[in-house]
Amino acid sequence: MLNPQRSLSELPKMSAASQVERAVLEEEFNWLLKEEVHAVLKQLQDVLKEASRRFSMPTPGLESQLKQENFILGSSTMDQVKGVLTLQGEALIQADINLKVAKSSQVLHFQFREDKQWKLQQIQDARNHVNQALQLLNSHDESYHFKTGAEVNKLMDAVMLQLTRARNRLTTPASMTLAELATSGLMKMFTPPMPGDVMVNFYINLSKLCLTVYQLHVLPPNTTKNFKPAGSSVLHNPGAMFELNNNRFEVSHVHKVECVVPWLNDTLVFFTISLQLCQQLKDKISVFSSFWNYRPF
């Protein structure tokens, strides 16, 4: 057993080979902190600037104006819903929708009022998270000297948190109850006004802009049907029920149509690349910290 009273000079000396190995590791680690970390930060900045640029693509020749893009909605439900959506950055500035009413040949036509546009909060939030990640990276310019691996890991964790939140906003649409949807500002966007038995919702799912149309019927006041209000969901199924202004409704038909937004797909790829770069740098730090643990890596 080691006698705590023995002087350090009496303890076994580190072998020459071990000292050389430690010196080499020390030198490599200092190079990592001084050179490679900044090279990775530069890569991350370049990738995230491209992601940020996708969120705000200007019109050629009009740098202050965002590009308008038209998307035709494709349907897998016998063309009961057709439409064209106009997207400008995070704003849906026009929606032109035709709905063929179930069990009849009637076609309803709706479009946004000229004075209205619908902000897609998911895109806005994702863009804000990307910009926050860029701010974190910009706060450590090339002249900054990282002193420990822990400091690098802390920065990488903060950047990865923002990127994960950005990606989650695009991959995870908000859940809503049918009553929330019925009373949302979206229902006041259209001309002619939406009839009381039709509701719509727009959201982003991965690289797709989605439109869901719900057709409803009113349940009789003294219905014997078991009434069970539906909870929050991204997509409600036929048979889902809700209550609004003392009336009870049931979803009779659901139509979902969508279109691919190519630049959203680009941003998701950029998020994946950036998260991989962050993780690879953290892995390199951990390789060194496993060799010796007396320094605060």
C-alpha cells in the first residue's frame, strides 16, 4: 500500500517512453485546440450560412425582395383537393384551393384575401435557430485561443442544441385540437369565407408543405352517439369529434395534399452535415481526454 507520507521523489518515475508519448499527445492536442478547432468552426460557418441563405433567397436583381415560388398541390385522394400555393420565404402569400365536396359534384373554390398572408411559424423558428448557431460560432474568431477540450465541447453542445431545435421544427409539426384549428386565424384568411363545415391547416413536414382539409358534419343535439372529444394531433382522422359554441362536430372526410419545397430539403441536409461536424470534433476531443484525466479536458 502506498504510504502517503513518502515524498513524491520516492514514487516510481514515469518511463522515458511514457514521457515522450505524453509530450507528443500534448503537442497534438495543442495543435487541435489552436488549428483544427478553428478549421471546423469555419466549415460549420460556411455550411450554416448556406442554410441561412436558403431561408431568405432574394429575387435576382431585386436583392431586397424575397423570391416568390409557386407549388402545385398533388393529391392521392381522387383529386378531391387541388390547389396552388405561393411561398415567399416563411410566408404563404397566396393559396388557391378547389375542393370537390364528398358525395356531390359541387366544387368549392377558396383563395387568400389580397390583404392577407400566413406566416409559417416552423420556417421562422428554424431560421432563428440557425442564426443563433451562427452567432455562437461568430463569437469565437480565429484569434480566439481555446484552452481546454471542455470549452470546445461546451460550444459544440450549444451549437448542436440550436441545430437540433431547427431540424425538429421542420420535422415535427405542431399538434392542434380541432377546436383550436376551427378558431385559428387561418380560418379568416379566405375569400369567400370558409363554410362552417370545412376547415384547413397548413404545416411543414420535413421538406414538404402540407395542406389538410377537413369536412365536418354537425352531430344532433340529442345524439345517442358516444361523444368523445379528440385531443391534439397533427392529423385528425375521420370520426374525430369536437365541441365549439355548444355545437358538436364530427370529421366526415379528411384530404391531405402536399408539395416538395426543394430548398427545405437542402436545409435539412445542411443540418445533418453540421451536426456530424460537431460530433466528429467532440469525438476527437474525447480521444485525447481518455489518455489522461488530470487536465480539465
